[in-house]
Amino acid sequence: MIADTLNEGYSPEWQEQFLKKVAQGAAAAERDDFATPTDIERVKNKYRNAR
């Protein structure tokens, strides 16, 4: 993945932030910290008419 981002021209800073967010997401998943059904409905309703 890192080689691909370099080939696509993403900066090292972008890559660092991307990997940081991936690590945060993995840690949240390990804690079973997922969106609730209410959270999902709120996001769906927010973007439903955005097309």
C-alpha cells in the first residue's frame, strides 16, 4: 500500500496521517467501538438527499 501511495504522488505526511487513522480504527474495532443503529440512521438521513 505504501508503494502505491508513493507511485500515486501522496506525500509522506499524507501517508503518516492515513496510517494513524487506520491504527485508530483498528483500536476502536478491538474495543468493539462500532456505530450504533441510531448513528447509522443519522448519517444515512444526513446524506440521503445529497445526490
